[in-house]
Amino acid sequence: MKIKIKNKKGFSFIEVMISVFILLVGILAVLGLMTSVLKNSIDAKNQEIAGFLSQEGVELVRNDRDNNWAAGHSSFSSPFPNTNKENCRIDMNSHLNNCNNGHSKDLYLNSQDFYVHNHTGHPTKFKREIKINYESGHNASNSDWADVIGMVTWDGASFPASLSGCNLNSKCVYTKVTLRRWGE
């Protein structure tokens, strides 16, 4: 009795290596895409938070102006600086202050989840400064309006010298509003 053995053919070593290479290229492409999507998502989140923080900064300055008016004072009286100033700080716990004095613009997240300048919270990647520019040739006491700029940077970026340097590539956003005197 003879036993017939069928000749079974399998994949050759080269065919297996080509298949593994194609599979590896596909996996690496998917991983690269996932990494890119995650990075873009984190960048978008940072841009959104920075935008809100810059808006909050100018709204807090507007609140100082409104409180001055409500108290019967000039709209641009203290805590507004008398002349154009840069590098001012403001947060929910403090008025417009510390202009041009080198204080840190770092923002910290406090226990109530508010961004503040004092060191009572957890450090964040964001920095905020406020710029006040009064009507040309005027100061706080005789200006009818003031441009207020809230600028926020993140991930260690420095504040640019001008608004044109503040863009997403430099990890910077700003909000600019013009505040006018109220009822004076």
C-alpha cells in the first residue's frame, strides 16, 4: 500500500517579508496620523483657552472702568494708569495693576478653577498682559477713549513687540477693544 503525500506549497520567505513590510508601513502611517491629530487637538485647545483668557482680561478692565463710573469717579481714574502703559496685570482678584514693573505675567489655576497671577494655584502654560493706549496726545484724565489690549501667550512664548507679531505661529492671541468714557 502506497501513501500519497501531497506537495503543499506555502508562502516563500520573500512573500512573507513583503507582507510584513506593507503591514508595518500601514501601521506606522496610522500612528503618524493619530499623533498629528492629537497634537492639533492640543494646539486647538490651547488656542481656545488663550482666546478666552485674552477676552477675560479686557472684560476685567472694562469692569474697572464701569465700577469707576458707578462710584461717581472719572471712567479712567485709578486703577487705570495715568499714561499709556504696557505689561499690566489683571485677574478676578485684583484691579488693573503692576504696570511696567517687571512682575510675572504667569497665570496660575487656583482651587476654584480661576486663572490668577498670584502663586496660590497650580502653574499653567499661559501668560497674560494688558496694554492701555489712550487717545493720541492725551492721558487718562483728558482722553475720551482708551484702547485696551489683552494679550496671552503659552508654552513659554514671549510677548511680541507689536500686535502684528502676535499670531498662532508665535503661540500668541490678543483681544483689542476701545473703551470710552461713560456719562462724563
